[in-house]
Amino acid sequence: MTAPFNPSSTGAADLASLYRQGDTDPVAVTRAYLDRIADLDGQVRAYNQVLGPAALEAAAASAHRWAAGRPLSALDGVPIAVKANIAVAGAFWHAGIGAYRDRVAAKDADCVARLRAAGALILGTVNMHEGALGATTDNVWFGRTQNPLRAGFTPGGSSGGSAACVAAGMAAAALGSDTMGSVRIPSAYCGLAGYKPARRAISLDGVIPLSTTLDHVGVHGRTVADCALVAAHAGAVSPRGPASLSGLRLTAPDWRARVDAPDNIWAARDNAAARLLAGGMTLVDADLPDYQPGQARRLGLLVSEVEGLNAHAAQLATGDDGFSAEFLGLLRWGGQQPATKVAAAYQGLDAIRLTGLAWLDIVDAVLLPTAPQTAFSFADPVPANQADFTALADFIGCPAVAVPAGLSPDGLPLSVQVMGRDAATVLAVASALE
């Protein structure tokens, strides 16, 4: 008989050893997750669609492979949730947009197909901010997803359902998408690790786009190792990282004058930097002195709004039913901007990318806060600057990882972000902070 499994305390990277030792099996694990979804998701509202029978059928096949000593990979039998803009064959595929709520995906997205080929189990699809254009996951069509750590507070977005289901112990890991921080911000608010690999490291085939220029697929997990394992099998394979942090170059730029964030946000970053320096990294004075996060964020939003309007043009040509006034207003605002302004936005982002790549050539890792605030109440105004630390990695197209960094005085998770040119190094540095 298998031992009881606690889905709230075990990560994706832990399951292979439990299966190998016979401590539990994929069927028991999947049932435990499904039971937890049944118990908790009425309050959290992370899932749009639970694929229980299919997940259990796949779990039984995985259990046979483990019993025979022939698992497909270390991900075999690991239950995963998928953001609703990423296609799962036979499941509703709508990107949180009411106009698409009845559309069913004919085939898996490339990243989902790769995960299935590695033996991963798909528990279901999860909620998101409408069209991936926002960071609260308060969705007029599919409901308001709660932060499992504090009711009435946002889990972040746009991948809020992905982060919430992992934080609540309703999946071992989850796929999300990240255009200007939409994996890392929810991971920060929910006390998780969140990994955005380099641009196109994970294919966007089968992902409903917001911005073809800035979209990335990423992973939410309890640990950096969880994220790295899932990402590797989804397509973002990285070589082995450095054996030691010794001699690696770290920069921790001071953006206090550029981003409005309370002292505890900066203290968490500074404490993390001190830990890395104690672990052997070398501090270097390197920054992007001309980079203005707020101005750059507005360029990214304009590009996202223009490209989002293009992505949904065919549906909008039939009418705007199923698009909220807020989402539609953002898309149409982008479409109303002069061509010269749009061209300048693309040129500005390209200049940031080139300057950023040159910056990353002289450092091994950049350490910043993940978000300028902790999770906030749905009753509070939505901060405009949520993506001011995260968007840069999307503009550059480099890998970035959000890592928990303690708690604020009011008990909410703090988070720091590691970014750099080399994925293996970024993952190693982030792991050292856990």
C-alpha cells in the first residue's frame, strides 16, 4: 500500500524519487490533487476546467511504467495545470476571453505535447486575466481567482490561476505565459518560484497570443528545481549550471529613484544580494543608466495592445460580444495610436534589447525585486507599476527567475528576481537563494 501523499508540501521534482522508492504512485498522487481541487477550488477559483478522468487514466499508465522500472522521464506521473491560453487537446481554449469560451482545442500546444511525451499528467486548465492583458486575474467571464495565502487578495496575473493552483496544493506545477511579468509576478504574490526561459526557448505554437514580440511560456513551481524540470521537458533544455557561485559576477542595481517601492521590497533584494556575495559571487557596478522602467513599460503595453488587437481582429470583425469593456478599450486604444508612435515603440524596445544584451555580457546575474509591491486587496486600486522590474527580461528576451525572499511585516510573500544571459547560470543563482 502506498503512503499518504500531501499535495501541499511536495514539488514536481520530488515525485520521481517517491515513485522510484515505491512510497506512492501516480494514481494516488493524482487522486490527492483532485480531492484537494474538490475541497478548495470553490473558494480559490483557480481552475476553469478539471480533466479528472483523463488525468486518472494517464496516471494509471504512468504507474505501470514506474512499476516496471521504465518511466519516460523524471516528469512521468507529475500532475500539472495549464493556463487557459495554452491549448490542451479536448479542453476549452479561450485565453480568459468570453468570445472564445466554447472553443475546444483540437490538439495540444507544442509545450503540452512535449510534457505528455515525458509522462506528465494534465489536471486541467486554469484561470487567467482576460486576454493576458492585466495582472489581477479578476476575470469578468470566468471569475475572480483568489490568492490562496490571503482571501480577498489578488494572486497576480495574468497567470494568476497557474500560481494560485500550485500555491494551494492543487497541482505540482503549472504552465503560464509571460509578456511583461505574467509568470513572475503571480509567483511572487503567491510565494512560489517562477521561471521565464529565454525567448522562444519554449515554443509558442498553440498559445493564443497577446504579443508575438514579447510573449514567453514559463513555469510556476514550489522550487526552482520544479520549474527547471518542467521547463526542460517543455522545450527549454539548459546545459548543466556552474558547480559553484565562486567568481560569478553579480550586479544589484539601485533603482530606488526609478521605481516606487517600499523599503521592505528593497531590503529583501539587498539581503538576497548579501547571501549571494557570501556564497562567493563578486559584486560589480553595472547598470543601465538610461533605462526608465515606467517609460519602457508603456512602450511594451502599446506594442502588446497593438499586437493583441491584431490577434483578435478576426473575432472582433464579427462583433465585440464576449470582450469586456476594459479589455476592448485597451485593444482599441492601441489601434488608434498613430503609426509613427507605434513604430517608435518598436524602435525603443529594440534599443532596450540591444543595450540589455550588451549589459548581460559583462555580468553573470542581475538581482532585482520581482514586483514593487506584495499582493494587494481586490478592493485596492491596481498599481500601474507592477511590471516595472519584470518587463526588462521580456524586452531583452533573456531568462529570469522569481524566488521567494521571506515575508513582509504583514505576512505576505516577498520575492526577488534573477536574470541573465545564460539560463543554467540564472537557475543556479536562483537556487542558491532558496
